[in-house]
Amino acid sequence: MKNILVPKHRVLSEEEAEELLKRYNVTKDMLPKIKINDPGL
């Protein structure tokens, strides 16, 4: 989807994901789930 309001998405590596979870002090269960029928996918 080409729109300046939609940020670029990419899959994180396992290391990047662990760093992100530690940085924000959250677990995977606390993050929103992206579903195939979500707008913009």
C-alpha cells in the first residue's frame, strides 16, 4: 500500500525482536496481533 501515513513493515529477526521486547519491557503476548484481513495488508 503506497501511502505516507502507513509506516513500512518488515519481519524482525529473533535478535531484533528480543531487543525490542527488552527495550519496551513487554512480552509478545502484550503486543497487538496483525491479522491477514487487517487494513493495509
